[in-house]
Amino acid sequence: MAEIICVIGNKGGTGKTTLSHMLCQGLGLLGQRAACVLTDTSREPLSPAGRRYVTADARTRDALTKVVDKLRALDNWIGVIDGGGNRTEMDRKLYALSDIVLLPFRESHEDIRTVVRDLEMFPRAYAVPSQWPTNAWQRDAADRTVAQLMGAHRHRILRPVNALSSSKLLLQKQIPEQLPTPLANACRAVARQVLQVLEIDFAETSLDDEHLDDVEPLPATEMPLRLASAARRSH
């Protein structure tokens, strides 16, 4: 049956939709079958044309139930549900049906305070530094703030997803035939992390764009949310 990943969080503007589509694109680039599921009623569905994943419209309760039931009936699929922001009750519902949860946050103190509360509320969740600064000084300052304010949750923080202006291309109704190489590489990087957390083995696929430099695997001590006895699977 499919794995269900929910991208949620009580604060808006943290990049949940962007992360959802980057993750799905990256999964597709790594040879995984993925679906990006829209639940945010303030957004319009996006065309799957040109993407490495399918899209699904689940903006009503009935539609969400049908989409999740369909995904659960499929083998070797990964469903990524974009939960939208400022919807605590929806977050709780999505958390209940998910295998893991991702909580994107930006480097502001407000974002960090909110994600800490969410980590405490959702023990099966990982925090994802999102739209992270690439300037060395700004990134160092952001990393220090995270270490200071989120030290107790350090094993539940994935590596940052850098700010990329090209990421907005994935949120267009239809995307260009060829995405920029830095965006493709960033998508693969976040997908690799999530596959490691899910303990899913994968093989690199042959791609036209530049191959991503090897990313150091997450140490086992940084992946405490999966049962130690869970068998690794190949998708």
C-alpha cells in the first residue's frame, strides 16, 4: 500500500505547497511513483502535464477520503498531501491518516516558535527548514537560531531546502518542458531525505539534467520516528 506524507503546519507562508511539489518532483526524478494531493481550498488544481508526478484535487472531505483510499490500494506509490496553512483541525485529521508528517518553517522566530509547538503536538513529524537563505552569513545566523531554539528537537529536523526563485515554476498551472538544473537537484535532495526516513530503497535513474552530487545519508540516530524493526522496502 502507498505511503502517505502530509505537509502541514499551523502557520501560513512557510512553503508547504512549494515543498509538496518539490518533493513529488524529486520522487519522480528518483523513479518513485508519487501523487501531489491538493486540500487547500484557496488554491486551484495544477495540470500534471510535464511533471514527474500526478496531481489530485481533494479540496472537499469526500474527495480527500476517495483519494486517500485510492492511494492506499496502490502498491509502491507515495502520496504527498498539501495541507495548507492555519487549519488546526485539518492538520489533526491529516496527521491521523499519515505515515509521516513534514512541517516546513522559515528562519523567523515566529516560524520557529510555531514549528516547535507543532513538533510537540505531532510526535510523528519532522521539521523542514524551508526557503533557507543561501547567503553564507544569513544561513549561519539562521542555523544558530535553530540550534538555540530547537535544540531539544534536533533529531527531528531535516536538512534545509534552500531558497530558489525557480521553485515557483512548479506552482504554475502548467510547467515548462525543461526545469532548471538547480531546481531538479534541490527536488532530488529533499526526496532522498524523505525516502531515507521512510526506509525505502531507491535507485538513481538516468536523467537528461545534471546528476546531483552524492548527499550524505542521514545517520540512523537522526531517524527515530520509524520502528526499528521495520523492514526496508524497494519501490
